[in-house]
Amino acid sequence: MKGRSVKSTQYRTYRLRFLRFDHAYIARVLLLTCLVILLSACTSPFFTPSQSGSENTPILSASPTHDISATPTAKLPTITLQVVGCPALSINWDSLVGTHTNVNKVQKVTCGYLEGNGLLQALVNVRYYTPDAKLDMYVYDNLSGTPVQRFKDQGLIDGDTNISPAGTITTAEIGENGIASAVPNLFKEYKWNGSTFAQTLFPGLYPDITHYQAEKSQALYVSQGGASGNESWRTSGVQVAEHLAFSIFHWSNVTKTVLKNNLVDPIIVQVINNGIGGGGFDATLYHLDGVSTNILEITSVTSTNGSVSLNNPASGTQVNSPVNVQGNYVASGSILGRVVLYENTYVIVGDTGALHSTLTSGSASFNVAMHYTVNEHGMQEGVMAFLSTTQNNTAFINQAVMIKIFLSA
């Protein structure tokens, strides 16, 4: 009994210790549980609760911190003033034109004899700080006194202007309508008429339709090595005429004959089509700006025997769409050919399609209305070509005739 009593006493002591341990453990658990509940109920500066699925399933996710910085400002392109061919002049060109800071700035001033009175005038280019590189152009005279504005042309997209060796103003820009382009595709030329600068027609038909393009071709010819370079064909009347036959009329087999070639312009070259349909044309060429070492430009394309002609519109006139086209031809089938209208980069903007003959043989005439679309309002230079055929297929060209005209929108 004594041993049992001792064991009972030990058991009670152990049980009391266990209960004390158990109570302490439970207390710790409860304390930790409360802390977890309290922490979960607080808003942490490092974690933001987000929800996915039901509202009862909170998910903790990291919320990155952001540095506070100013909104970046687009960097304006640099426009540096360039003055060409001008004497020392006490003129503030930006003040004269009236440019605005961070909007536009005078980029280039070129002086030249534009009005034919022996005095210098200034061509002023104003560039805008815009993605389309818009340009305004102004002409001032009376440079030794109070400058007077005589002419302006504004809003030239990706524009450029120059003074030509002939003392005219040539411009380049991207046309706002019609044919989409990433580079300038509209070129104009202005000449002093005694009171203002009016648009004038460059006589060239091919390879260049406008004076601006011709001067760029001349610069390319020089930069490529001149007579020994890749552009040397531009100084050969035979090769220029052959280029026209291949690239525009799409003849593949021709014979070239020089009808006139001496030290004095013009040069005349005859090209005969050896393919189906036969025929050909006579090309008259002049050296650009009358300089014998410059490139050649075709200024006239007529039929080899005079049997084909364009009578309306007259060469050098201004036309509107639809333009009435009249011509003569020698009939030899049910289809006599087609009339095609090119804008100043040799893109076709008007085409009559196959013209059906009213006669099967002999001399006849045609009269047709042709619609066209150009890439800007106003006038631009263009070329009209009548391509006749002795076959019932306009792919086989016979005699060819070309004229230069102004196209109006």
C-alpha cells in the first residue's frame, strides 16, 4: 500500500506539471493566433491584398514602388541657319519673316538674281519643328534697304527650294492628296514675270519632267564620276532616247539613228521599233541649262513620218479633268492606240484605254474625254503621250507622240 501511495503522489505531481505545461502551451497558441489575426487585419506598406476567384480568398502580392520623375519632353531637331551667295547684310531673317521659338526657324537663305534687274533677291526657307518637316518659302528684294516680300509658298511637306542656274525658283514637296509617297513627288518652278513669280513650264519630257529633278540628275551625274560614271548615259542622245523607248514605251528591240549631232543644240535621234507593230519616234534633245558638258533632256517626241499627232490640248497649255483629247492617226485596224497622261514622276494618272478606230484604213482623227487625278490642288507639270498601233493590241506600239502640259486639279 505504501508503494501505491508513493506512485499516486508521483502521478498527481506529474499531472499537475502537465496541466501547468498544457495551460502555458495553450496560452502561447492563443497569443500567436491573435497576433496572426491582428496582422492580417492590418494594412502592410509592403503588401497589397488582391483577389482572385471568390471574395473569401485573399492573395498577397508585391506592390512595386515607383520613382517620381518628370514627363519626358520631346527633343526638337536642330535647325541651323545657312546663308548662300549673300553679301554681308544686317538682316535678322527670323525677325523679318516672323518665326516663333520652338515652332519654326529660318533654315536657309539663298541670294540670286531672280527679277532680272541686276539686283540680288533672297530666297528664304523656313523649316518647322514638325515630323513632316514642313517648309515655308519667301522671296524678298530691296535687301540693301527695307526688305520687301515679293512671293511666298507655304506648307510644303518635307519641302525644299532652290535657285536654278536660269534664275528661277524650283521647289519640291510631298503631294498631300492622291498618290502616297514617303519622298518628295511634286515639283514646281516659278519665274519672275515683271510683277510677281508665276509658275513656269520646264521644256523637258524625259528623263526629267521638271527643272528641280533635272538639276538633281545633273548633281547625281557629277557625283557618280561624270562621263566615266554610272550616269554617263545621260550625256548621250542615243542612250537617252533608247531609255525612253525601253522604260516608257516598253519596246525591247530598237534601232537608233542620229539625225543631227554637232556642237550646237539640238541633238536629234530617231528610234525605230523592230518589234511587232513597227513604227518609232524622233527625239529632240538639249543640254541642261545650255551647258555643253551637262546632261541631256528630251524636249520633243514626234512620229517618224508625221502621220500621228496630238492636236488638243496644245503643248504648254493648262488642262483640267476631264481633258478633251484630239489627234490624227493612220488607221490600219479596229484599235488605233491609247492616250496616257503622266504626272511629274512618270506615274500614270490618266488613261483612255484602247481607242477604237472609226475607220479600218486611211487618215482619220479621234476625239475623247480623259479623266485624271493628281496629288495636289493647283498646277503641276505633266506629259501626255499618244501611242498608236498597227495591231489590234495596244501592247504593240507604233508611232509615238508626246507633249508637255500643266495639269490642274
